[in-house]
Amino acid sequence: MTTRSFGSGIRRREDPRLITGKAPYTDDIKLPGMVHAAILRSPHAHANIKSIDTSAAASQPGVVAVYTGADTDGVLAGMPCAWLIPGSDLKTPEHPAIAKDRVRYVGDAVAVVVAGTRYEAEDALEHIEVEYETLGVVINPKAAAQPGAAQLHDDVENNIAFTWAVAGGDADAAFAAADVTVSDTITLPRLIANPMEPRSAVASYMAAMGELTLWSTSQNPHIARFLTSVVTGVPEHKIRVIAPEVGGGFGSKIPYYPDEAITAFCAMKLGVPVKWTETRSENYLATTQGRDHVEEVEMAATSDGTITGLRTTVYAGMGAYLSTAAPGVPTILHGLMYSGAYNIPNISGTIYGVFNNGTPVDAYRGAGRPEATTLIERLVDLTAAALDMDPAEFRRKNLIPKFENGHDVATGIIYDSGDYELTLNTCLANADYEGLRAAQAAARAEGRLVGIGMATWVEICGLGPSQVAGAVGFQGGLWESAIVRFHPTGKVNVMVGSSPHGQGEETTFAQIVSEELGVPVEDVEIIHGDTDNTPMGWGTYGSRTTVVSGGAIAFASRKIKEKSKELAAHLLEAAVEDIEYDDGRFFVRGSDDQAKTIQDIALMANVAWSMPEGMEPGLEASAFYDPPNFTYPFGTHLAVVEVNAETGHIDLQNYWAVDDCGVQINPMIVEGQVHGGVVQGVGPALWEGVVYDDNGQPLTGTMQDYALPRADLLPDINVASTTTPSPHHPLGLKGVGEAGTIAATPTVYNAVMDALRPLGVNRVDMPLTPEKVWRAINDAKNGG
Amino acid sequence: MFPSQFTYHRAASVAEAVELLNGNEGAKLLAGGHSLLPMMKLRLASPPTLVDIGQVAELKGVSADGDGVRIGALTTHAEIAGSALVQERAPVLAEAASRVGDPAVRNRGTIGGNVAHGDPQSDLPTVLTALGATINAAGQNGERGIAAADFFTGLLENALDDGEIVTSVSVPGVASGAGTAYVKFSHPASRYSVVGAAAIVSVANGVCSSASVVVGGVESTPTRAASVEAALAGSGVGADALAAAASAVSGDFQGDAMGDVYASSEYRQAMAGVYVRRALEAAVARGG
Amino acid sequence: MSVPVEITINGRVFSGEVEPRQLLVHFIRENAGLTGTKVGCDTSQCGTCTVQLDGAIAKSCTVLAVQASGSTVNTIEGLSDGVDLHPLQEAFWNKHGLQCGFCTPGMIMASEELLRNNPSPSREEIRHALEGNICRCTGYQNIVSAVEEAAGAMGGS
């Protein structure tokens, strides 16, 4: 029997409970005596609160309590921002969990009702009387940064929360010397993450013990505990945070939200368990959103097709307050990636983080990198066009050549390993690029608008070295830890501090242990999501979990192997130097018929009848893995679209992805991540985007208006991969969670622009809805 | 997600439903619930009383009615789409019903609820107007039929009197040999029609002998494309002729074209020309 | 204010007095304690609440419990005993047709109806049949493959 499953697409261990409907999510939790909270949200994007009268609401049937911001004075601290970018003149205006005298976006919490049922709580909300005095509103991030714009926070001039610069080489000189320069303004729309599970929290407080338990739809329960302690004042060791089954997050369940603090506050005040679950419409107001960039960008090149410089000015909307990780997204995770997959020696970027009267913006799948990749890949296409070069050939000429152990780019970071041209060549071959171009030429001759778009991308993930995290202002570490514990019967529990929620790590982590120690994969159970029975960890986001937790699991497993060798030597009465290991068996070199299996060792270590001198009983190891560098997955994607000139409809006809995420533990899961990531990246290119009116009222406030990718609107995606191990990771892993999302937006955008190129159209704001495309076509035809 | 309180009555007959509707101020009818409940969940509607007619047997079913069909108000979109009788006598209605919402919505949403709600971006009002259907209603003063063309009177408004309920829809059979089509520009999120076009075209000796063309989604009620019909009368049915006729639809809008964040009124009107042409092409291709 | 309701869910009769405004999905989750059926939106778009009501799929967030009184409801928990899986459950597992699992019960219930009506659907037909069920994780591709595989296992081709 072989126990090896590492590298094979075995079925997921977590699926049986999910396909049978038996997995408990937060909203499925029911505690004795539990009551329900509903939150009154501001209907105005910006207003002073003149008065709040809750008396009528308090006397409604079933109502247990009504609280306003004033009730939280001295009890709840403000909502913390946990990424304080150094050298950026960062402003962190107060963000109360419940607004006190001013609301700054539609959805800002104003009061909370607790009642016997959610229906009763909702009824009572309608009886809260709030008198507002409306104030000026600003939505567009660039407009918000101009003098004279409505001011959100009195002490934040021009709404500029921070200004951050990235520079390498001498960009101005490069532009002055360039043969060709191109420029563009790119708008990355505000996006709603839309995990299918809305956020939810259940809080229970035992006053006699001073203990708070919080069930939460969190991607990072240990951070949630840390910040719950900061906000509620309950000591960290008296708080237990449980993230049960979590139905997707995509970044929107990273932040610590007012709603969780409010739910905990209510439970502490009332002494009974309290549940709060957002409705989808509430999610569209109160859950952090993504992107919201206005990017003014330009590229310089020489006439032989060499990129020489990149300059950007980016206005990144932050929404009304700085959410937990918000400042890091358009800076560290964005500007540092301006070299992309290319040698760009001269780079200069200025990023303004700008308050605007919208829902707070924070990490959303890709977080900063789709915004960077889109601007780079768009400029690459424009530059190739200006030079009359084929975009694939232009990319090939400028790609960083293959490297195996470190490559410095102008922004100051060091890519780990890459073979970018291999993914480009593989993708072009898989798609029959020459054939596609020939077919496109034929279609164009018939007047049809067929476009081919591509993106050659690289991202920063596997976050990351904690020392670097500290240096860039992240108010935490970025290591992970794992405990690998063998039971007497040889079965294994692994406790991790990260908190997967759909990514399949209960399977891939088990595959790691199986590979390292030769136990059957089904003998390994992964425990995560509960701060009471898992070691500290910083959470699941940024394509980091398999990489960083996986590293910790590998090192803990290796500690077990070392101890097992010593114990085997003792039991076999041999010297440890003579013990060999193969696939879960320890034996004296040359006599492997006398082997001790890892299960034998687990039993003997647990009963401890005969241990070597000085060896502790038990077979358990803990390891902390702090990565020495980030990881840099990469790839090339290519799409074919046809645009209907009459209606502006875009038909996404075919899509190829070639990704390199380093070593793959489970290729089936990798492929699933790429499928889902690509579709989430196609979303903003074609359909998705929050729209506010001039008063800051969202016009895309429900799933009837905000268009999500649906099964019938998409083709199958052709997925392939290459394998370039990360040189610094114990297993060679790089991470894959965000790859598709980062690549797909520019790929599809470039394809549509390629289709429209014969008409002279070079730019249409995303999402590329039929009307916008139709207008661009008509404007071009009319000489616009 | 959490509707307000209301009083609930389940009616056993049309007569009882009419009585309950008239006896309770502000009462609303509940059939499949797929128009009303979403509004109640968002608390955009909070009727004090609901009269559930979901179990009224006399409102169910599709039957032959002369050369046409009579469709009970409680008949679901899925039942209409799957009805052999509808497919044979008014195929364009079956086609439109098969494009409403999604499969689960089609299983629950009813023709009566759909027409009574009168959403201009819904599919059936457009097709029923093109077919010259009659909406049959019952009230305190008895029963009456209202031509579809007169039934839809404004945005979410109809010609029903207070306390009157839709009991069935009578759809005349499409003339033998006529071709029909319903084509739809579907909203990617709501699945409603941004623009929907229904065409019923008869051709004799290569010339259009009659045409009924109606556009939905552009104005607050279905728009009869009288200019298109006039252009088609006696016209050939080649591609150029159909395109020319379709382009006349711009003259049929009365200036109250709707627009929203997804599609402006200008765009909807422009798309009406495209979708009318597609409907004409498909109808002509299917005729004969 | 309350009205009597009696609904047979997965073969078991659940009866009680409920407010008329109570949605079927809340009856299934709260009164019957069957939490496999989820609430994902409030506008009948997402399909996570999809159940079979008298044999036809319905979005149980857009049906009042009292409307369903006297009816038969099947939910994901009724599809198998959890050990001997339904071919669709098996295929979703085999083909990695789920990630976070939140849309999965609704997806499977919608797919079950599709395969009853059309035992051998094309990939295109599967995509259309699932247009009312949103998945944010998988990009749908492996869901389509899972339904295809289940069709084969159930005797379609």
C-alpha cells in the first residue's frame, strides 16, 4: 500500500458534510435563550444626527433592548485600523461601532434593536425616530481628493487619508528619453465580494467568569479575538472566537466589523446569547467592498520595443472609514508590484488613499494586485500597439528571463523564482495563438469585432515575513503555526491557526502530513477555526494559507520524524545514525523487515513504556513558520471575445489559463481555484460594479441590480499549469487562491479593447456593459 | 427578508377571494407570491391583509377555448411553457414563459400574478398584448374581460377595479401559417427584459399580410409598434425589408421611455429596433 | 395572529402555529431544524434556499410557510441518509463541484430536478438549468461536470 497522495487530485475530506447539508455555519447556531439583533442603518450618505428617539421602538412586542452610539460610550473602543503605512501621513479618524453624531455612508450603523425574534427586531427598527441634517456627498475618489470637495472627517484635509509613493530608477528621465509613451486612465469599479454566505455573529457572555464566546463568519478567528479584546476590553484569554463552517469570504470576512462588536456588546449588556445575521441587502451596504481605483498611468518605451518606464497617480477610494487592512491594499499589495512580469527599470507611483461617502473598502480577492496588473497589462497592450508590435511578442521581449532563486525589481522587492516566458509560450500554444489571429483577421474582414486579449501576470502572496510586515506597518505578524499530534492508534490531529473556508486545506494539509510521515491521508484530521483549540495564527487570505500554514505543518511533521527516528533506534536497539526512513517505516539500514511503523512509534511514544533517556512521552510537535520571503506565483491568460456592434453585447467565447503556483499538492483543488478566480476576475470586466448616485445612494443595492457571473453566461475555461518551485519554501509552494482573479480582469478587458481597436476605441470604463460599449462604438463611428 | 405583519386569509373560491378582497382595506392577493413577496421582504410593500388564492382550483389549468386557449390565473410559467396546447396555438407565449426568470421562479410564478403586477420589464405583458389576449377578471359586479392592450395602464398599474381579481387569460390562436417569436435582452442580474420584442407575422406570396409587433421594457406599458406594423403591411419579408420596418419602431415611443443605471432610455429605444428586427426575422423564418 | 401549518418535510410531518409572514425557508430552518437549506439573498436571485415543493424546485425564501401548508417539501437532508450518497452528491464530491459549500444544497436540489426532466443534458443545458443558482467559488465549471457525471451514473448519457 502506498500512502502517497501528495500531488494527486484526491477528493476533498471536507465535502461529505457539505454535500449532505450537515455542516453548521454561523447562522445555523442556536443557543438556549438566544435573542436576535437587527441594526438600523443610515439612509443618508452623509448627515449629522440631530436626535435619536428609541422610546417607541423599545415598547414594541418582543423587544429586549435598543441601543445607540451613546450607550457604547466608555464601553466600546473605536474600530481599529491595523495597517498603518509608515511615511504616508496616515490619518485614522475615529470610527465608532455605532455612529454617534454623524453618519458617513449609507449603511453606517445608527442603532441596534435586540428582540425575541429577528422579525420582531426588524419591526421595531421602523419605530426608531432619527432626525438627520444632510451634508454634502462625494463618491468619486479623485473628485474627493480635490479642494472644495465635501469633507468626511474634519481633521482630514481634502479627504486624503494617506499619500504613499513608490519609486525605483529615474522615471522622469526615462519618459524624457522615450521614443514612445502611452497613457490611459483606468477605472477599477467598486466591487462587492459576495460570498454566498452573508456575515453573521453569535455572541455569548458569561459574566460570572468574564468569558465571551463569539461565533463569527471570520477568515481569521485569532485576529478577530485580538481585535474583539481591543474593542470590548474583555481580556484576550477570556475570549473564544469560533469560525465554524464559513461560506466563502474573498477578503470581505477579514476585517473586524462594527457588527461583531455590537453583537458582543449586546450579549455583554443583556447576559443572554445574541445572534446577528446580515441580509444580502445589508451585506451590500455594510460589508467591505473592493477596488474603487481611478488610475492615471503612463508607460515609456524605446522604438525597439523595450519598456523603459512606468508612472502612475492612483486615487484609491477608502470609503467612509479605514477598515482593518485597507491602507495596505493599494500600497504594499499594489504599488510594489508595478514591475509586473517585466524588466521595468524606472518606476514612479503616487497613491492617494481617499475617504469617500461609500461603504469602507478593504481587501477583496487579489487585493491591490488586480488593480496593478490591470494597469500594467493595459499599458503593455497600448505600448505594443503604438509600436505596431504583436502584444505577445512585445511581452516576450520585455519579460524577466527565467530565474530560480531571486530577482530584484525596481520597486525594491525580490521575486522568488519565475519562468514567465514558459507560461506565455504554453498559453499561446494551447490557444493556437497564430490560428486565433488568422481567424480574427478573417472575422475582421467580414466586419465582425473579434478580440484577443492576454495578460502575463505575477503576484505577491504567501504573506509573509513578519519582520517585513512590521516594517510596512502591519499591526501583526504573518507567520503561522501548527501542532501535529499522533494518538496512540496512529491517527493524527493537526491544529492550525489559519482558517480555511472553502479552499480545501483540510485535504491539502492532510496530504502534507501524509507525505511527510507516511500515514494514510484519511488518518489525518485538520482542526481549525476555534481559538480555544488551535494555536495562534494570522488567518486565511492573500493566497497564504497553504503556503504558510503548510510550511508550519511540514516543519512540525519533520520534528515528529526526528523524534520517531530516535525512538525507533531505541526500540530496535540501534544507533540513530543507522535508522532509515521510508514511507512511514523506520528500520535499521539493511534490515527493513524489522521496521517500526509510524503507528508503532505513535503507540510506544504515547504509552511511554520504554523511552530513551531524557525523551519526553507523546508524539506531538509544534512549529512556527515565518516565511523568509513572499512567494510570487505567475502565469499567462488569454481570452477571445466577440462584440456585437449593434448592441454592445460581449460574448466571452474562449479562455485559456496557464498558471504556475509552484509545487501542487492537489491539482484538482488548484484547478478549482483557477476556475473560480477567473470567473471572479471576469466579473468586473463585464458585469460587476457598484454604482452610487450623486447623493451617495447605491443604485446596485440588491442582487437584482448588481450583476454576478451566472452559469449560463460563461464558457468552460481551459486550465493548464507549469511548475516552478519556490526556492525558499520547504515544499516549494507559492499559492493559487487569487491567481485567476488577478489575471482575468485585464485579460478580458484587453480582449474587448482588441476587438474594438479597428474602430479606434481604446478605452471604455469597466464594467463593460452593453450600453457603454455601444456608446463607445457609436462615438467612434461618429468621429468622436 | 422579514416581511411586516399581516392578516392571512386563504380563499377557497373566486367568490370568497373577491369577498375577502373587498372586505379588507388594502388587502392584496397572493398567488405564487413571486411579485409581491420580494417587495414585502424588502418592506417596500406592507399590505395589512393577504388573500391567498393559491388553492382555488377554478383558477388552475389550461384549456382549449375556441381556436385559442384559456389559461387559469394560477397557471405557472413552467406549466405554460410546457403546455402542448399553448405550444400549438400560441407558441410565442410558451416561448416567452420559458424565458421568465429562472427555473425555480418559473415553477412558482403565475400568469395571473404576473399580469396583475404589470412590471413593464416582465415578458408576458408584451406577448399577451401582441397576441391580442383578453384578461378575464371577477369582482363584486361580476365578470368581465379586458383587452391586454387596455389592461396595462402605467408603471405597475392596471385596469382592474379595486377588489377585482384576474381569473384567467384568454389567448386567441395564432393564425395558421403565421410565424411568431419573442426575443429578449435579458438583464444579467434580474433576468427581467431590458428590451423584449414579440412578433406575429403572416406572409402570403412573399408579402406580409398581417403583423402584430409589441415591445416591452422601454415604456411603462407594452408598446405596440404600429409604425413597424404599418411598414410591414404589404411589404416583402427579405432581410432589408424587415430591417427597414424594424427601424420604424423609434416612432412608436411616446416620450416616456424608461432608463436606469444599467440601460438608459436612449439605449433601450435603440435596442428596440434591433430586437424587433430579430423578432421579425425569427417569426418570418418560422412561418409558413 | 398565528396560523396552523402542517408541512411534510423529507417524509416527516412538521406542524405548528406560525405567523403568516414566516417564510418557508425559516420554517424549514427554525421549526424543522433542517439548516442545510440556506438564506443567501433577499430577492430570489441566489438559489441557496432552493428546495423541492411538491416535486418542483422553489426558492423557499419566496414562499410563505402558510402557503406551503399541506404540501410536501424535499430538502438536501432528504436526498440521502448521508452515508449512501445520492449520485449527485457523489458527483459533486468526485468533480470538486463545491468549495465553501454554501450554494451546494440548492445547486444539488436544482440539478436533481433537471435530471428528472432531462436525463442527458448537454453542458449548455446544465448551465441554463442552473441560471437561478449563484456560486461564487467554483466558476460553475466543476458543477457542470458534476451534473454531467451524475447524469451518466443515473442512466443518462
